[in-house]
Amino acid sequence: MGRLIALLGLTLLFCAGMYFLPETIGGYRVKRVDLLSDFKVEEPRFDLDSLRLKLEEEPDTFQIDSALARDSLQREAGLDSAALALRDSLYQTLYAVRGADSLGLHIEDYSIGHIGLRHFFAALRERDTMDRPVRIAFLGDSFIEGDILVADFRAALQRLFGGNGVGFVPVNSVAARFRPTVKQEGEGWETISMLDTARHLFTFSGQIFRPQAESTPRVLIDANDTYTKMPQPSSLKLLYERNHRARVRYVADQSTDTLSLDLPPTEVIAERVIHARPFQRMTLQFDGADSLEVLGTVMESERGVVVDNYSLRGNSGMVLDRMDSVRCRELAKVRPYDLIILQYGLNVVSDTIMRYDWYGHRMRQVVRHVKACFPETDVLLIGVSDRSRMVNGQFETMPAVLSLLYTQRQVARQTGIAFWNLFGAMGGVNSMARYVERNWASKDYTHLGFRGGKEIATALLDALLLEKEFYDEVDKRLE
């Protein structure tokens, strides 16, 4: 009898231990043993299909005076009513779809007359006659840090339309150690982030770098792109916003010669060419830098396309309404952008929140502020990606993802900008679980790997090129 009781006790201990197993072991899902499962009342679960239909059918309560908006567009874009009407008609004819795109196959343009990307596509057409490259600012959170997604998007655009270099690179970054498109490390710098303070004047990067006390700051660069294998950048520039008397000394590649130049004094954002030839490695050292405030370096060509990655880990996107409008105009003067892409949402979506009206309110303010800061630049909002949670031993899409996606689409509608459904492009419901199974995403079921980033970059480029066909067709008919 004693042996039987001991055996039962060991069995109970074993089953209890099985209940406390982690959700995954070595990348494989583990189903827990729960002896009381038949007595538990399950939490109510959202049916994803029903939720999706509910959100798509929910009426848009935002009202717009279309006549007033159309009159405003005629003045700003130089298009008459007939031209705007023709664009509307052709848009519906070519796409044969109205409103939301559940597959992420095309760009959803919510501007009247469908001119949300007019400036960007005009720049692409005129790129050979411009005195600068076509520039894209890709703003996002940890989803794109390390150049995930952006690297493949940039490389594909540069292969199609020319250009080289990774564009803007912050002095220091938490993602620097695993970014394969460029290696850059700053020594002797203090980092000031807009996520930590509102006392400084920030722009896209959300960071300012100052020399540490009694230090001689340096920046070490290896521009060898080991991932996309794109050519060496044509030049190196320094982007800074304050300086009194700093001097930079630099050594390029295997040269034994140390070159130097004075940085022009400034209290506004300035861009200084440091090296005007292709290079692979560079060491910069700054003397007399006590008043220097640096944003980062820039590696780019003078023609083609350049895509700047402005990722900032932990950024929900809402803090962008605190960007300083004066500083932004200064940035636009030295680095004019043709397209701004906003990718946010992962730091907002939560299993405990099902309505995101509050986020939509803030993001409408953000979009309007960005448009006011960069009035000559088009804006594309990207919807949130899929994110999974564990339910009964299986990873499933968090229902809150669909709710946030709906809110983001409404932000685009209500601010009259372009929108792209990344969630749909991934494959929709439970796509993140499939990405993880293929080793395209990390096992946190939230972040992409480079392979997954390449898939999404291809889908985004395809959607943009499809939209470009619409613009090309309309321009032909309006000639």
C-alpha cells in the first residue's frame, strides 16, 4: 500500500511539473498537462473572423467636406475638377476595388483625387535631372531596426532606379551590433533620446549625440554591406545641428594619411561632406568638440534613390508630434525628402486592450504634424504586422492586432494619406506563426528576421510599383 501511495505521489508531482513547462523548448511548442482542465471555465475568446468583419463593417464616423477639400487640392496641386474626377474614375477602373485591401497587394490612397504619392512618383520620373537623390525617410520601431526589411527595400529600389549607400546612420545604436549593411560605432558620446526627455529639439532620428566630458569623441565606420552586397557608398557626410569650433580628422580605408577639415559653425541643422569618393572604412576623430551636437553620418550617392532608416526601439509613434517644426524645416532644407513612411504599432498592441480610439487620436495629430513639418513630402502609413499569443498550446493572432489595424486605416482615411496593409501582405491571420515556422521571424512571435523582412520588402515594393503604373497611366491620359 505504501508503494502505491508513493507511486501516486510521484505521478502527481510529475504531472504538476509538466504543467509548469515553458511554452516552447528548443523552438518546439510544448502542450502543458493540466489535471484540472475539465473543471476550469475558459476565458471568452474572440472569433477572429467575426472580429474582422465587425471592424471592416463598422461605419466611419469621420465626416469631411469633400467640396472644400477638393477646392484646396486644386489650389495646392494645380489640378482642376475634371483632372481630379478623371483620377478618381481611373483609380476605381484599374483596381476594381473600393477601400480596404485585405491582402496588401496595393496601396490604399485616401487622398481626394488619389494624389497621395504624386510628389514621390514625380521625383522618381525626374531623378536623372535632379541635383540630388530621391530620398525616402523610413520611420519605425524595433520591427525595422538593424535594417531589417529596410535593407531589402532600399537595395531593390537602388537596383531599379540607381543609387548607393545606406543613407543616414546614427552615431550609436542598440542595433549596431547586428546590422549587416553598415557597422558604425561611436566612442566618447552621450546619447539624448526623445523617449527620455522633451527638453530638446528633435527631428526624425529622435536622438542627439554630444561629446562626453573631457573626451575626444570618435566614429568608426565599416561601410561594407555584407547582406545586400550593394556597392560602396559614393560619399560620407556628417549631419549635425550645433558647432562652434570643432575640427574633424579622418583616415579612409588603408591610407596612412590623416586628413582634416573644420566644421562650419552653426546653430541650425547642417550637412558637411567629409569624403567625396567611394570608401569602405573610415575613422573620424573630433577635436574642439565641446559645443558639437551630432545627429549621425550619411552614406549616399548624388543620384538614384536613398532610403534613411530612422528606427527607434520602443517608439509607439505618438511622440512624433513633439518633433520641433523649426528643426524639421532645417532638416528638409539640407535633406529634402520625397516620401515619409511611418511603421508603428508593435509597442501599442496589447491583449488587454481592444479599442484604440485613443491611439488613433494621437496618430492623427502625428500625421498632421509631420505633413505640416514637411509640406512638400508624401506620407505613407504602414499598418501593424501580425503578432501571436499562445492559446491552448497553439500560437494564434492576437485579436487586438485587427483592432489596431482598423484604427490605423482610419487614421489614413481621416488625414487623407496613403496606407499599406502589412498584416494582409504577411498572409493575414496566424501569418506570424507561419513566419516563425519558416525561420522568417524570431521566436518571440513579434519581430521579423531578415528573411521575413525580405518577403515584406518585396510585397511593399510590388505595391508601390503597381501604384506607379496608375500614376503613369493617368499622366498619359492627362497630357
